[in-house]
Amino acid sequence: MTYNLLKGKRGIIFGALNEKSIAWKTAERAYSEGARFVLTNTPAAIKMGSIDTLAQKCESTVIIADATNVEDLENLIIKGMEFIGGKFDFVLHSIGMSPNVRKGRTYDDLNYHYLHQTLDISAISFHKVLQSCRKLDAINDWGSVVALSYIAAQRTLYGYNDMADAKALLESIARSFGYIYGREKNIRINTVSQSPTMTTAGGGIMGFDKLYDFAERMAPLGNATADECADYIITLFSDLTRKVTMQNLYHDGGYSSMGMSLAAMSVYREGLEYSDVKEDKSKKQCPVKDCPNNG
Ligand SMILES: NC(=O)c1ccc[n+]([C@@H]2O[C@H](COP(=O)([O-])OP(=O)(O)OC[C@H]3O[C@@H](n4cnc5c(N)ncnc54)[C@H](O)[C@@H]3O)[C@@H](O)[C@H]2O)c1
């Protein structure tokens, strides 16, 4: 069902890699709600993924930009405004990557060069996008900016590694810039804290299938899918949420308010004791068969 919620609105969407991506789903939904937008990603992602197909489907265009590079961003914003014929009403930052996660470095053995890259790609890029847009006066009054976050910004989740630090910084940038852009131009900036979602970035997290299963058991409404996330983001881009700003908004089926659920407890009822799963420090191996921490 469509509601014309974004009729006449224009935007930029960062982070559509393939049809599993949250940004991909958001682009499809924004298009069906009447928006025009430009799509952007890195040269490697454009080559590896299928963003051109999405652009065709949505009567959009793809402008290459590495979101850590301010020159690229300025070029994207200028060319993007030319393409859509005006300033933007919405911006989606759906970007995340940790070289430490990719290379299997654990949080107590981080490579600091990689850590800088994680923070730059997954959080500081959000500041760069906002600052570049503001300098070029590229967002209309009452515009809306959304970035994707995860509850690891508030709580420690095994295996999420330095991405947790990046998400904490990302959420802080939303608040700090939200004040500036809000008081000047009524532009709102929020983060959406999404459930574990089966995407390329999600699948890269160690033990992701277990994390997904745990969240699914804990959340009374179950994990939110990428399509459902897109629906929620559309409401945040619409005029129906004009006074929501500087918030981290959980979109997680209720997971963030839970302590223990029946569905999660049932796993323990089946006989698995903590002593069976705690790390065997001498061997540095977890005794649970197929534990992602092993091998
Ligand atoms: N999948 C999950 O479980 C989950 C949960 C909560 C939040 N998120 C967040 O959602 C966002 C989107 O991730 P996704 O799950 O759709 O996965 P995805 O892999 O489809 O998207 C990540 C995107 O980041 C892009 N990217 C990486 N480096 C970049 C750079 N330097 N410049 C520009 N773009 C760059 C990638 O090319 C890719 O398109 C991320 O911020 C992620 O952390 C994901």
C-alpha cells in the first residue's frame, strides 16, 4: 500500500549495495511514495553490487562517492542537486564497515589503523555528510536526515567489536548536529536502531546467526526486517514526524525494552547450563559445538 508520503520530495540515499540492503529497500519504498533521489556508493560497491539495476527501477542515477572523502561528498551534493533540480528534503546514511571485523581482529586485539577506518567510515562520514550539506546549503528547511544504528551503542553484545564504538559516535553526531541544523533550518536528524538484519554488513558480524536468533526470541514482535525498516524510515522522511529530532529511535520489535523472554528462557530449559558455554580459558576455546568463537 502506498500513501504518497514523499510526493515532491527529493533526497540522497547512501549505502544500497544489493537487494538485501536496508538502503535498497528504502529507495524502493521512497520511489513508490513519490520521491526522487540520487543513489551513491563507493566504486568497489558499485562494481560488486547491483545498484545500477536499482537506479533504473527508481528513475534515479548513481553518483560515486566514498563517504569518508569530503571532495567526493561535495561533488555528489552538487551533481545530485543538478540531477534532481533542487535541494534535498531527505538524506539516508546507511553505511557501516569495520576492517577489524572483516579481518577477524577481536576487541582486545584491535589494529588501530583499522579502528580509525571503522570510525571514519561508519560514524565520522555522517559528520562529513552533514557538514558538506550545510556548507553547500543543500537541505531544505524542515528536511530530515536519518542514519542507521544498532543497540551495541548502549549495550555490550559479544562479537560486535569496534562497530559498537562507531555506533555510539554516530548517535552522538546525530544529537550534536541535530541541535545546529534544527535551530538554523528546522532540519531534523535521527538515528534508527535496527534489529539484526540479514544483509551483507550484518552477515559479517561474528556469530551473527546466534545474535539474530537471540534477538528474535527476545523481541515480542520479533526482529524487524529490512522492508519494515524502510517503512519506518519513510515515516521519518515524511511531514508526519516534523518535530522528532536528535533521537535514537529503536526499531527492533521491542527487544531494547526486554530483559528475559519465555522464548529465550526455553533455550536454557532444554538443559544448557552456563558452565557448558563459558569460555575454557586454558584452551581459549568455547566447548559449545560450532561456537563461532572457535577455529
Ligand atoms: N544488518 C544489520 O544487522 C544491521 C543492524 C543495525 C544497523 N545496521 C546498519 O545499517 C546500515 C546499512 O547496512 P546493511 O545492513 O544494509 O548492509 P549493507 O552491507 O547492504 O550496507 C552497508 C553499505 O555501506 C557502504 N559503505 C561501506 N563503506 C563505505 C564508504 N566508505 N562510503 C560509502 N559507503 C560505504 C557499503 O558499500 C554498503 O552499501 C549500516 O550502518 C549498518 O551498520 C545494520
